[in-house]
Amino acid sequence: MANRYWVASSSGNWSDTANWSDTNGGAGGFSVPDQNTDVYMNNNSLCVLDQDINIKSWSYAGNINIDANDYDVVVSGACGGRTGGDRRMGSGTWSVGGNFSFRDGMIYGEGSTLILSGNPASVSWSNTYGDSGPSVTIPSGADITVSFYGYGAIRNLNVYGQFNFGLARVSRDIIVFESGRMYNGSVQWLNSSAERNFIVHEGGKYEVSTTTLYRWTYMYQNFFMSGIFDTTLVINTQAGTYSWIDPNPNAGTILNISPNTVLGGLQFAPRYTNSRIIIDCETYNGSLTLTGGLTYNNNLGVIVWNNNNTPLLLSGVSNQYIDYDSNPRDVDINKSAGSVTLNSNLITDSLTLTDGTVDISGYDLTTTGNFTQGVATIVQDSNGSGLITVGGDFRINGSNDSPTIWNDADLNIYGSALATNITVSGSNASSGTYVTASRNSIDNGDNLGWTFRNAQSNIYKKLRLNSDSKLTIKGN
């Protein structure tokens, strides 16, 4: 069986042979399509599925309307087209092995599941009714490139294969499984008060430059994030043309963090002064690592960090920045390469520099608690006009073989201050507790408020000896 053409003049059932012809616009009475059939629909009528179907390809145009009811649809090749009609996908499973197009008209997901198994295959999508699009699965081995148009959206997204997308609109969960990969796109969530789960399993990859979480309703949103995301996550608390009025003091956009969650960067972009964003590491005992920048500097909204006594970790091997005028609680910097640079003033509960370089770059860094710096790390002020204020204790611990470096950064310390094996240049610590530097520490000059005990100095003075003078040196 080669081709079948839908020739019903109004509404008709799939199983009725009177609705099928072997020529375009021809007489009906031909057999119902099977797995070897290419199906064409280009008239203005309604096709009602009254059985499961398994066909070779399916092409539709014009204003054809499709109602799948509760039946399953299998198309081994290409499926779809551009039509002004409605496509009601029902509650069954659609399996498509080739290119797939839902363009123009209106799409009603109605609880259906769409499995896209092409390798490679393209998908174009538009005009889903509300947030009722189908749940989409990209199975292992599939390589799908998708383009979203208009108000196209899907319900849930499960990725086992390769999913190259532009702007994806999703109303529920996104899960990238161990073999899955999502790349080259950005995500928007549509209206809903339900919790969203955004999960990347170990081995899966989410590789995009930016992901934006939009909020479009008065209800607060609850996102669950788990996995490794090669992306900058942008929480944009945009509420359409309406003001955001939180229903209670605990409402807002909640980002629930699971253990070992890694983001390429984190940016908060609230639109209104009464916006509220909660970063919750407590509910799921989560930990958050950033390999890119941290940004929030527009003086709108309220940021709340619930950190479960777990610091925000900045890690990775590339340069990072902090452009953040709020309080991200405890910050731990542990970078095997690259530096962390301030692009604005920063206030945090504590700061621990385990590995890497921090450049305050002329801005003020304030810790309400302790400041701790580890072996072979560097703190500097490349601009020279910033100040580090430590509300707690100041501790620097270098080693004989790997001294710690402190260049041109001024200090105001309220707690105790001790340093070992440190090389210091151009630092004024005289406004607070003086720093005692010992154990092979080096004074490189222009330092105030530093006491170098049993330390070395690179400040040299000329010593002139007469021809008959004798110089005796004892010790080291």
C-alpha cells in the first residue's frame, strides 16, 4: 500500500474506508492505512481516531482537525505540517521516527506523551493551548533539533538522547538522564502553581549559555534543581504586565538545591521591589557550586539564602566574578586555576579562600564573620582603592614551600589577626586589629598595621664599610 488520502467532507472516523482514497480528492472506499502507508490530509474536515494507528508517514495541511482520543499513534517517518486546524493528541502515546511539525493551528496535549526517536530529526512547534502540551521524551540514540514558535509549549521533558533546542517553553519538569544532553537553548516556564523539577542526572549534560526561569502568575514557584548545569541560571521574576504581590512573607520564587548541584553561574533579575527569591539548601540538605559568575546588583527584590551551614562554593578553572550587593551567606573559593574578581561591593557572613586568587578590584569586601586564606593563595586589589573589613577573626596559613600572597589590599579587622608564611605588599591594616605575621613571612614594603615576627624582609638599606672595618654575621 503506497499512499492514502483523507477525503472525508466533514467529520469522519479513521477506520471508515469511505474516508480514504488512493488519489488526492478522489473517491473513497479504499483500505485503511497501515505501517507501509504514506498518509496525506489537505482538506477542511475532522479526522477522529477510533483505533490505534501505525503508519509510514503522515502529512497534513489546510485546516484539517485531528482528534486522537485515547489511542496510540506510531509514525515511523515524518509526521505533521502547517495547518490552521486543531490537533487534539488525546491521552495516548505518539511515537515519531522522523521529522515532526506542529505549526499553526492549536495543539491540545490532553495528557499525551510524544516520543521523538529520529536520528537526526528536526522538530518545529507552535501554539500550544495554555500549558497543556504533551509530555516529550527524547530516547537514547535520538538526535533532535527543535524550533519553538509563537506560544508553543510542552508539559514535561525527559531527555535520554541529544536535544538541540532554541527557546523551550515547559510547564512542568525537565529531566536529563545519564546518557542525555540538552544544548544551545534557553528555558521558560509557563503559568502554574505546581513545583517544577529541574534534574540533571550524573553523566547527563545541560549545556547552554543561559537558562531563564520566568514567573508569570501571582502564585509563587518552587523549583527543584539537581545535577551539573553548564549554564548561567537566570531567575527572572517577571510577572507579565502585573505587579508581583507575594501572598505571604514566605512566598516568592524558591530554588530548592539538592546535594552536589553545580551551575555555570547564577543571576538574579527581579523586576519589582516586592519580589522575593529564596535559595534553599536546607530542605534537601543541598550544596551549590558555581563555576561562573554570581550577579545581583539592581537593588530590587529580596534575596534569602537558606544554606544549611553549607557555603556557596566558587570553583572551576576559568575566571569568575561576583557582582552582588546582597548577602550570599558563607562563601568558599576553591579554584585550581583562574581568579575571582569583585565587580561590586560584597557582604558575606564569612569567606574562605582555599585555592586560587581573589581580586577585590577597588571594591569593598565585608565579612560579618571570619576571613580565612589558605596555602599558596593570592588576595589582591588591582585597583588599589578597596577595603576588606573582617567582622570576625582573620587567619592566613601559608607554608614554607608555598607562601601566601597579599598585595595592595587594605584591612579593617575587628577580631583577632594571625598570619604565617605570607608575603605582604602595600597593605594598610592600621584601622583595626594589627596583623601578626610570622614563620618566614616577608615584608615587601609599604605596609601599615602589620607586625612581622621572626619574619624576613625584602626592605634593604645600604651598609657602607670602611676599608679597615670588619663585618661578622651570626645565625641565618
